[in-house]
Amino acid sequence: MPRRLGNARILMYSHDTFGLGHLRRCRTIAHSLVEDYRGLNVLIISGATIAGAFDYRARVDFVKIPSVIKLRNGEYTSMDQHIDLHETMKMRQSIIRHTAETFEPDIFIIDKEPLGLRSEVEDTLAYLKTRGTTLVLGLRDVMDAPHLLEAEWKRNDVLRKIGNLYDDVWVYGPPDFYDPLTGIDIPHSVRSKMNFVGFLQRKASLEPSTSQAGREDYLLVTTGGGGDGADLVRDVIAAYEADPTLTHKAVIVLGPYMSGEQRLRFKEACEGNPLLEIIEFDNRMEDRIAGAKAVIAMGGYNTYCEILSFDKPALIVPRTQPREEQLIRATRASELGLVSMVSGEESVDPVKFAAAIKDLLQRDPPSVSAPGMHMEGLPNISRIVADWFKRKGSYHLSLAQG
């Protein structure tokens, strides 16, 4: 039974410059919290161009800030090419600050970027700290290669500022999987605040019915946001063309950020092949993965959580630019027996990649190949939030009726 937190407010920040991972993670946490606590309201600040394409539960809403995209070389540019990047950043910073002042959150949760994109949230964090808002930094299980992350954070004195500004640092993974700050000299002011809450479990929107018994007969290929997924899609199509014994149907989800030229090329390549179905975008990827026999993916955080949540055999082909996050995660998951992995250099060989896909279809699910990997992130976050509100004493926590 859900409990009630009357008029409590949580603000979340998702900078969203490359893909959909940050927004989808924030949305998952927000939906879980409002499901657990009636009367709680969550507002997500997002830079995702398609933030409005997702559905949101009652008492969860979003504020859209002007979009900035991250190029494959790591540089940023405004989505609207007629507006200077500097002007776009000024608008984003102003909207973030005004939203915080108006919404007056009890808790502010920042996803992944401690100071926001180009420090756009630092001013708002300092302001909310003076107002007594609980400030939380949420880090995914893997951030990047240690030497790259350390260099990036040193430029803006990030570790010292985390220690001074934040009350808590949540790591969205278990400590025995990976430490996102491994290999970096972390001061006690930061390390003491780190709380490994666990992976964030996902749910399908509907329970499979008896009429859907045959649904789990496709191989799902997902590229996440799709902005850097063309190589994976190309290699899957080539594998099917090279090996006539690969006869299992594949559903390929391109992602909303794949270029129009690439979309057209892949659609034409799959025309007339009944084994390959192309879908441009699905705002309920949880349902797609829940209904699949197995998954081929690049291995971003959310896809990985869905693979574990729905216990699906998976073959990961990680990207290595502009970050090494996917490679590190896939390597660790492969070591633990949770997934299979091939490199991008290996997947370009269509015969070898076809063999890996056929092996995947015979692979045991994670619950068999590596039992004991629990999905405890959402209930742990719910408990932490309830404890904070109890300590504040300004909100009455009670069971909600009806």
C-alpha cells in the first residue's frame, strides 16, 4: 500500500546531450517514488529534444530547457544552429534557477553531471543549499575511464565542490559490480557520502497475457538513442545477409537520434527480408525487451538494467567513443557471466558476428549464468527519501487509503 507525503517536492536535473539515458533514469526514479508516496510531486528538468514523447505518471512532470547536443568528438553545439551556444547555455542556466526558486524543492537530484553541463547548475545548487534543500548527486554504475574522468573533473575542481555542496551521492549499482570513481583519488568528504543503492529495476507496462504467449520469439536489437548506433545496425543486417542459417526474426529499434539518411538506408536494406523488422522509436522499450527472446545492444545503463530486470540473454557490442563507459560495463558484466560481448572490430566480420548471434540464442538468461545480481535500487531510494522526510519532521508519513 502506498504511503502519503503531503505536498513534498523533488526536483531532478537531466542534462541530456547525447542519447536518452539520463532522462530515462530520472523518469524511472520519479515514477517509482510517486508510486510509493502519494502527495509527493516530482519535476524533471530535461534538455532532451523528445522529452515530451514519453508518458509521465500523475504528479510527475518535466520542464524542457533548450537542447544542446554532444558531438562524437566530445564537443557541444546548440540544437538550434541559429542560436549561439553561449546564449543557449545562459538560457538554460536561467530557466534552471527560476524553476528551482518557483518550485521550492525539498530534494534536488542531479543526474551524473555534478555541476551540470558546463557548470550550469552550480549557481542553483549553491542557492538551494542556503534554503535547506537536500542535494543529491546520482552516478551511474560506470562513469568513464578513470584517467578521462579525473582530467575532466580536475578542470572545474569538481571533487571539492561535490564535498561542499552535496548531502549524498547515490551510485546506481551494487558495490560488487563496479565503483564509478575507481582509480581516482577521492577525498573523504566525497567518499563518505557515497551510497551504492543498486541497479534500477524496470517494469513492463502490462503483464503478458495467454494470448501473447508467442511474443517471445524475436531477437531485439536496440541502439539506445541511436545517435551512435548505425554501426551496430549495419553489422546485424550484414550478419543476416551473410549467414542463411540465421533464421530467427530480429526487431531493430533505430532510436530517435539516428540521422534521417541512415534510417532510410537501413529501411531499404531490410525491405523484402521477412526476418528483419525496422522500428524507428518506441517510448516503451521496457515492453519490447520484456517480450524478446534475447537482446543485442550497445550496453548503455538503462538497456543493461532492462536486460537484468527481464532476465534476457544479451550480446553487447559496446561503443568506445566519446566515453569508455559502455566498454567498461560490458567487460565487467561479461567477467561475471551476465552477458556475452564482442567488440566493434569483431562485429564487422559478418560471418563471425552471425555465429555470435546464434550462440546468443542458445545462451542461458542472467539468472542462470550469474545468479545473485539483485535489483534493489528503487526500493533503497524510496527508503532513503522516507528517512529524510521523517528526520525533517515537516512532513507526516502515513499509509494512504484507497
